[in-house]
Amino acid sequence: QSTESSGINAEYGEKMFRFAFLVVVLAYLSGGDGACIWDEYPCDPLSGCNYGCEDGYCWSQCGGACAFLENKKMCFNLPGCSEWCWLEKNGGYYSCEDHQDCRDIHKLSCLGACSL
């Protein structure tokens, strides 16, 4: 890889980092209320996290990159903080048939990282 393309990649990475940081800061300053972000899915009023069943597996809203703003166990209704993950059960995905199957387990660990 040439020095020129390495410089371009580093510059692009730095710009993306700055953009992501700006989005998070603006989201924090906008005063998000910690409520669930998706109206079409069930919401846990205590954590402010959505959860549900999609394609036969449970998922939950989670606080990944935005977790440093507040309490890690809380989700965020902020621009740029619509993060979610598949839920883990015994090293695999947690199976479900409908959203209610995920109600009591949506606070389990993510199988993988929180993502947008």
C-alpha cells in the first residue's frame, strides 16, 4: 500500500471519528429523554429499551457507543443512538416466535456488539 493511500485512509478515518463524536455530542446536548426509540416495538419503561422478535430471534436496544453519556443499563432516544443487538443464550441466539417471547429476557447479554 502506498504512503499516499495510507494518508488518505488515515484522513478518512479521522474525519469519520470526528463526525461520530460530533453526532454523539449533539445528541447529548439535544436532551434525549432515555425513552425507547422505536414506536413499533415493545418498550421497557424502566430501562427505556425496546426489544422484540425478528427473524425468529430476540433482540434488544442497547447502549453501545452512547453508553458513556449516561448509565450503561439505560437506552437512549437520541439521534445517532439507535443501537441494538441480538440476545445471547448459551453461546447462541435466543429463539422466539413473537415479541412477547423476548419480554422477560431482553436484559440478557448481547451476542456480539451493539450496532446501529
